[in-house]
Amino acid sequence: MYVASHGSAQQLYLRALDSLEAKPIPGTEGAGEPFFSPDGQWLGFFAGEKLKKVPILGGPTVTLGDAQQPRGASWSAQGLIALAPTTVGALQQVPDAGGTQESLTRLEKGDGNQRWPSFLPDGKALLFAVPSAAGSGAHAQIVVQTIGKSDRRILVKDGTDPRYAPSGHLIYAQGGNLMAVPFDTTRLTVTGPAVPVVEGILQSPITGASQYSISNTGSLVYISGGVAELQKRLVWVDRKGVEQLLPAPARDYGFAKLSPDGRRLAASISGGSTTDIWLYDLARDALTRLTFLGSLNAMVAWTPDGKRIAFGSTKEGPLNIFWQSSDGSGGLERLITSDVSQIPNSWSRDGQLLAFTSNTPTTGYDVWVLRLSDRKALPFLQTSFNETTPSFSPEGHWLAYASGESGRYEVYVQPYPEPGGKWQISTEGGTEPEWNRNGRELFYRNGRELFYRNGAKMMALDVSTQPSFAVGKARMLFEGQYDLLSAQYSSYDVSPDGQRFLMLKTNEQAAPTQINVVLNWFEEVKQKAPSGTK
């Protein structure tokens, strides 16, 4: 069973190992991240922001629950499905017959979103990957946790996408290679050194998703490729969807933002084990590096006068907010000290307030505001739901943001400084709100369920704030395959005149066309990583 695209249609296909014919599975259009039930009679998958299942021999598709931005699932013999339904938060569980999602694990201090759950054979314990709040999903800790207990044990300090093999091994991906380490399912501990067993497994550098699967009978299937290289281009897109490439070289850009005068942009560029902020002068076609300290510097917010840039940095531990002169003079200055990760989003017009997103284990992502005069940070929206991407209106009296309170991300607006009435802006999903600098228009993106696949719509609607707040009907400006990098930070920017959008576009790579199958693979694993299992 695998996911494949035929033209623009993506769905699940099933092929027996002794057959050359692959058959599409009806009812799985738009599917991704499939997984089998323990008895092999059902397929679970994600599609259209939902967790679904379908009988393997054919039949109606059943929706089991919501899943906005999934990062894996696993089906236990006890009739539970563990899933990572979003790119934020802890793992959830839902009965395989459907029902209410409940928390399965909890976030601990320093956690990024937990992902890639995998039940052990008895269903009493769960493997999963936990990247740090400041890192990517490709570099995570692999942990094990007994169901019903809160304590977890670190098994691997750098790996992702774990599975248990009946040969007595924990299998996982690391740097595009498949690793094996002997594992005791009774004591839930590794019992020997890890060794590489397959080189060049296709792996996402962002999510850590690794293209392999193993059967209980000893077969391995995988797609070759190693860690995928991400080369992106900076592009202008006008209101009609006409695209113009910037002459800047292709790099692994992230989170590009325009200076207030529109003459420069700041973007993070990843390379090797570090991510730094670079400045690009649009008139001179010159790219220069701004940051040199810390392993991660990203997610920028220009001050309104363009003289400074605030950004998230791990220079002194957790991802906290620093700022630096945009001409490169001076050093990094810390704006906030916190044990949790923080992301700068938007300055008020006078440059005295910075709206940012803070991630805590108890309430997830919340909207806070830093008062520059005394460096005091105060919560603005702190609920049990995730609130992200706050954006000050040009006059500073309104905050647009995205919230998952309805079961999927939608865009809302509230007055500032005191939360009062709340207006829902989007109606069919939305995130990444950005204001037109004339204050009379609000933009957002719709299509988060198509994360990394088919693109998203750029939406716009008219806004008036006098004599009271009112919005017009949302309209689509254009739709395209432009990167959506995070639910917590906008992945695009708007030109000062509101007529063009700065977008990131990943260079297209040839889709893999071959799946490798290895029979009796467990015998090879046992030879390379002896476990003592008979």
C-alpha cells in the first residue's frame, strides 16, 4: 500500500507482492500517511484535515476525527489509534470505531510537537519522536512511554520515525539512513549499540518523515533518496497570480520578510546544522549574512523604522527573542528571557509593542505582547487552544491571529489592548493573517490541510474600523504551490503598496517512481546488530 499521484489526483494504491498490478483504493482521494490495522483488514489515512479508515477489500470510507496537520498515526491491537493530529502539541488517541480524541501524552519543557507514534506489539507502550521546540523534525529524540503513565524514557538522542521490528530491534531514521538498535520490549530499554542497516532512505529534512515500512514477517519496503535537499526561490506574485522570480540564488530559505520601505528582505537560510538570518538588497541583488551565533536564528520581525530586526534565536538556550541592528553593527541583544520557546511576529506602528507567540506545555501556543519600555511581556490570548501568527493592524488598535478553537485553524480579529468583541474572518479554514499597510484590507491563506503538497489560496477581504469594525466577503486572489512552513509564523509578506506578495517556492524535484522491497530482511538486521533474540 502506498500513496501515488496520477496527474493532479493523489490517492492510495494497493499492490500484492506477487502481482505487477497496482489498484487504486476508492474513497482515498487526497490521502496521505497511510497505516494498517493490526489485523491487516483496514487502512487508516489522513485526508482533508480528517483521520479516516477504509476496508482493504473495498467499502465505504469512515471518518474518525479531525487532523489539521498530521504527523503520523499507529493502530493498536486494543482498538486505539494514536495520532499526531497537528504540528503543535502532544499525541492524541481515538477509538478505531470513532469518538472523541483524548490526550495520550503530554508535552514536557523544551518539547516541540510530538510525532510519528508507533505502538509496540502488545499495545501497552508507545514509541514516538520528540524534536526540540527550536529544532526540525528530522532531528529528534526517540522515546518510549507506557500507556496510561506519564513518564517516558529516552531511547535515541538523534533519530526519528521509529518502528519496532520482531527481530528484537528498534528501527529508526537518522540523516537519511535506516538505523537498528537491539531493544528489550519487557524492560523498554536498548541493549546494544545502534548500527546503520540501510543507507539512503528518502527522508524529509523538515518533518523527519521517512519512506520505509516493515512487516511482521521480515520484509522491508523503502524509497531511496537520503535526506531531501530543499532549494527554494524567492518570488513575487501579483494579485492575479502572475509570478516573477527574484534574481537571488536558490537556497534553503525560510520566513522571508520585507523591510518597511520594501527595499530589503530578511530571510533565514539553513545549511548544515545551522540556520542564520541573511539580508537581501533587492536593488543591488546582494545577499549578506546578518547572524553568526547560535545554531538557529529565524523568524524575523522588522521594527517599523527598519533599523532593527527581532528574531528567534537559540544562542543562549531555548528559542527566545533577540534583536540586532539591520546594518549588522553591534551584537545580538536579548529582549526576553524564558524557559519556553517564543516567536516574534508583529510590531505595533510606534515600535513600542511586539506581538509574539509563546509555546508552553500547559496551554500550547499563546499570543503575548512585549512592552519595549520596560521589557515586560504580558499574555493577550492564553487558552487551551492554539493561538498563533498575531498581526497588528497598521493603526495598532486591532490584532489579527489564527486559532484552532473550532477544530481547525481560522483567522480572527480582536481589539487591542483589551480583548473585547471577536470577529471570525475566515470560514473555511485560514491562517497567516497579514494586513495591507493601508489598513483597509486583510490577507490570509487557506489550504493548510494541503501542507507541502498541492498549495494554498491567498485570500483577501476589505476591512473598515470606523465607526465600528466590519469586514467584507473574502475573495481568492490566487492559488499556488508556495511554501507553508509553520502554523506559528507567516511564510509570506506583502509589498508596501499591497499589490505584490513575497512568496517562497521550492524547486520541483522529480517524484520517486520506484519502491524497493527486501525479503527476509530481519536476518540481515540480526547479523549487523545482534540482539540475542532467537
